[in-house]
Amino acid sequence: MENSRRDFIKKTTLASSGIVFGINSMSAKSYNRIIGANDRIQIGIAGFSNRAKGALIPAFNGHSKAQNFEIVGVSDIWNRRRDEGQAFVKNLTGNKIKQWRNNEEMYDKNEIDAVIISTADFQHALHTVQAANAKKDAYVEKPFAETMADARVGMKAVKESGIVFQIGSQRRSGANYHAAEDYIKSGKFGDIVMVEMSWNVNQPGRWRLPQLVKEIRESDTDWARYQMNRPKADWDPRKYLEYRLFWPYSSGIPGQWMSHQIDTVHWFSGYNHPRSVAANGGIYLWKDGRKNYDTMSAVFDYGPENDPTTGFQVTYSSRFTNSAGGTKEIYYSNGGELNLDTNKVSDNGGLAKRHASAMDMQPNKLAAYNLSENAVKVVTSANTGADNMTSVHMLNWMESVRNRNVNTNGPVEAAYNHSIANIMTTAALRTGLKATFDEKTQDVLAGGNIFQY
């Protein structure tokens, strides 16, 4: 076990440096199984997290019978999570599944065809590398990566392996979001001139697990394996369980919340990443030892690299300290707005006749349009117990695995691009400098210097 752990750390360190360890690093038996049209597809769970328990496994289970899929085991480096995962699936499906102490054990005997990855934020891309090298299709929770080194190696592994990959950005399977994309790309909306986004809660306990922090013991897990390629640190149960509060295990708000909303900007506009990001924030109220901010705001500049006079701005704000305003996701053109909270297109703010005539122009007012009514309805195969977008997103991946279609709703390019925006935001927050992106090296720069930690 100790030798296996050392080997794993060595390999993931190489991977994070941009070297994808080759197919021979996994058992040759991993390539013997070929999925037939009528075969039952065997699934492993990498990381029995709250997200896996509350959404991903229920969404999967709602479609598993119709798609002929089955969860056969759970991999987790904490023994308690393995036991809980096994019990949860047994209660949900009646099936007793296997336990694996780590992902190497899960992949070693070629007992699965695909994997659902729901581990800590900073581990997603490197766990994707493992899946890709084992030739296992993967549904991967977002954010994809918190550093560009991890993002690069993760995308490279997916592209070279040809696995069916789905990033857990479930908006990409939302009927209203597809209707919004169609409407914007039809030209009826006009050019995007501004986007406003927010995500506000009043939750001092968000991402806190104080009772589990008291109960977990280092001897019950593998702290060195958990840290992967992050700077080595002494055992800290908070960084293990409440990692979303601690950089560099998570960026917090950008990786958890902003990644969902900024992804739609890339999707609708066709731009892969911002030209620049300026941001600030702080721990203004919840002073509980966390290192990630409880409040932040960021301003993004999007547009073609060769024409800085063309494009649009995105403003994003989020706070844990007051929930007023809730979530907001509004796109503006000169003719009005597309509001993804109300799912309505309106002429709100459009160019009025009295202002247009002063410039010898025509007024510009969008016709009312209901995204919900005009969205293509997707009927799920069962009551999944998860939100509809996650259910449909999981179904899209399962169908893609069955049909060998690598063009899922959430491709690896989308995962890579939201990572760029997240990392640019983190760089701006942590350095106080404007962040940019170097297309040649694929690095995020803060004040002209490469940003990592």
C-alpha cells in the first residue's frame, strides 16, 4: 500500500508538470473490455461526497435501468466514506457494491467501464488523467482545475485517450439555456453588450462540516495521497473536509459558483476566455480560520484579442453574508435583456425612440420572448430525485457512453475554458493585479508573471 501511494504521488506530480504518464502505467487488462450494444455498463464512484450522494448518484439511478448501467463499487481514501457509499447504494438499489481504497485499486482489475468523479475541487483534473489513462469514460464534477498546469494535463489526457467525458456544468443540459443559446446565435438578440451575474447567500456554515472535523482521524484516510501535487502540509482535518474554504485546495466562490455562470458566457458568445479580469474581495464577516473570501467581485473583459475596441464586459459578485438579490444571470444587448432567472427576453433598457432620433437612428426594442415556452422539452426516463438539469446532464453522458459519442453537452474544452476564467479570477483576487491569459504558453498571468499558488 505504501509503495502504491508513493508511486501514485510520483505519477501525479509528473502529470501536473505537463507530462501525461502513459498507458503502461495502468494494468494492460484495462484495455481488454469492449462494450457491446447490449452489455450492462459497470460504473465506479470516485469520491463519495455530498454532491455524489445528493445529486449525482440519484440522477444516475433514475436512468440506470433504462440505459442498462450499474454502480458496482465506490473508491474513497477515507474508510468511513467507503462504508457510507456502499450502504447508500445498497439502500438505493438493493445491490451490494465493492469498496476500493483508492482509484488505483478501482482501475487495476478492469472491473468498470466508466467512472463518476466527485472528489475535492483541486483533484478533478488529475483524477480525470487517471480515468483517461485507464480508458474509462468519465463524468467529472466541476470545477475542472484550479491551476493551469492541472487543466492542461487533464485536457491533454482526455483528447489523447478518446474517452467520453462530461464536465458537471449542468446548465449545458438545461432546456432554457439551450433556448437562450439558440436565440442569441440566431441574431435576434443583437450583440451582447454587458452581462451581470451574482450569487448571494447568508450562510456562515456553508462548506463547513464541524462535526465531521471532530470525528475524522488521519489514520483512517491517506493524507499524503489526498494532497496529490499540492504543497505538502501537516494533517489538517479542515483542509480535508472543508477544502472549499482553503486555497490551494479550492478557489472557493470562483470554482464552486462562478464556474457555472461564466461557462454560459463562453457558450453563448463563442469566446473561450476573458481578455482580462480585475477582482477584489475579502473575509469581511465569517472569520473562522478560512482562507478563501466570503465576499468578492470581479470584472471581466471579453472580445477578440486583436481588437480591444470590440467586445463586452461581465460583472460578477458573490457574498456569503447577505442573501438579498439571490442569483442573477442577465445578458444585455442594445435592444433589451435576456434574463435567465425569469427565462424572459424583454425590451428592458432597449434604445428608445426619443434617444435614437437624436442620433438619427432607429429605435431598437426586442420583442417579448419566453425561453421556457420555446425550449425543447426533454423528458427524463424516471423520477431521479435530483434537479432536472443534473438528471438530463447525467442522461446525456450515459447515452453518449452507450453510443460512443464524444460530443457530450459538457465537453472537455468547456471544462478547460471555465478553468481559465476561474484561475484568472483567483489570480486577480490573490495578487491585486489585473489577470490576463497567454495564448502561446496557455498560462494565466498576473501583472505579467505566471500565476500558480
